[in-house]
Amino acid sequence: TEEGQKRAKQMLESFGIEGLVVIGGDGSLKGGLDLAQKGITVMGLPGTIDNDLGYTDYTIGFDTSVNTVLSAISNIRDTSSSHERTTVIEVMGRHCGDIALYAGLTGGAETILIPEVDVDINAICRKMIQGRNRGKLHNIIVKAEGIDMSTQELAETLKERTGMETKIVVLGYIQRGGSPTARDRMLASRMAYKAVELLEEGSESRAIGINGSEIVHYELGDALKMKRDYDKQVMELADILSI
């Protein structure tokens, strides 16, 4: 709120704080932008498991979340195979499908459903039936929470059309916790170091990210306007490997 923003500015000024590092997702960084427009120097670090900020290749927490989901997929696969069933695993990510895409690819999922691509229920059923005809005992379907079809509706439709027993696993908030991976620790450390460097240099408010292996930074308002698209090559690779 406007009142909250004014109070935050007053508190920072009262304690002589000249620079603020905001670590969070889209909402947190927009709050940081509001403060920046009121004269506070803000450095924005992308801390969100969703990986949904367009100005950076990866966000802090994304790799940890993907590895958590990957571990769950590996555990679920054992039961899915032994009971010869299809399992739909719902993962987080809001309107960004990166968690589903990266975990699904590395976890060997037969089908990956993300919000950026329309669901083709016929194609999913064909792949399941063709796999069964080749002797495949089970299917793992990784579904991002943001797609239009509910997980319950998807499971019921697949069971009805293929005759294959279909179960649901919603991973929920276990994806948001746990011990950070080495990659996330390194990313967070490098971004934090850049934030301090920029503050010491007297820089204006910036958003800090990573492009390839390079730590980059942009004007905070411009960074939040950048749009993100999913990696089509990763999706194509996942489709190839699932055959």
C-alpha cells in the first residue's frame, strides 16, 4: 500500500540505511521498484523457485526445487512401475512451466505439460497406448500447476480413454524447502556480491541476474518488463527422449 511504502521509506531513513537489497520474485521486486521510485536505492535479486523472471536465465531457488522434484519422480517411478500404472505428478511454478520442464526431462517423464503449450489430450493418450503396446509398464506425466486443465480432470480423462489406472501425486510445498544445491548457493553468492559492488559504486537501482555464465544487471523497471518464454529446444529434447 502507499501507506506501507511511506512507512518503509521512513524506517530506512531513520536507521540511515542508504541501500536495500530485495530478494524475491515478481511481487517483491515490484515492491522494491515502488521504493526505488521514492528515492531508495534498491538492488533486486531474483529469489523464486518458479524461474519466471524474464531478465535472468535462472533464479535463486530454481535449481534446488528442480532437484527436489527430480528426487520425488525417481521415488514415484518405482511404485508406478511395479503397479503398472500412470502417475500424474503436479509441480509448482504458477504460470511458468520451467520446474515441470527441467524436472520432467531429467526425470525421464513420458509427458510434460506446461502452461506455455496447449494440452493435447489425444496426443497424450496415443503415447500411453503406443508405449503399452511396446511393453512399457508405466507412465510418468509431469504437470505444471498453471495449465488450464485440473489434475483431477486430467487423470480421470486419461483413465477413461486408455483404460490404464491413473494416480495423482501433488508435491506441494516440499518443492519450496530443503537444503540448497551447490549451484543455487554459488548463484546466490555471486549475485549478492554484485549487489554490494553496485551499492558501493553508488549505482542507481538495478535488477541483478545471470546470462549464460555472466552476472548481469539492468535498470530495475526495465528488467520487470522483460517477458519470459520457455525453452523450445528443451521441450523437443524431452519429447524425443520419452519415446
